[in-house]
Amino acid sequence: MATSSIFNNIHISGESSCLSFLDAVEASEKAAKDRKRVPVKVKELRTKDEIKAVFKKK
């Protein structure tokens, strides 16, 4: 989902539209829970020299 879509107003008219919207929200919630988390090792760069070393052309 595009980030900008969270700023749109939603106009729901009718019971069937409401139920469809709720089904979509519930499906999205379930999909988010089913995602697997993958651990990633991260090294925090604390000094200017460490940062320069990362961006240094080889």
C-alpha cells in the first residue's frame, strides 16, 4: 500500500461496501501477522572515520 493512501478519506455507502471494507482490513491484519521476521546484523557507525570507510571508493 502506498504511504500517501493513509491520508485519503474513505466514503462507504451501503452495507455491502462496509462489509467488503471490513473484510479487506481483516485480511490485511492477518497478512501482517503471517509475515516472517528475518534477523539482520547491524553495525552502528559511530565515528567519522567509520562512516568515511563505508563510502570510500575502492
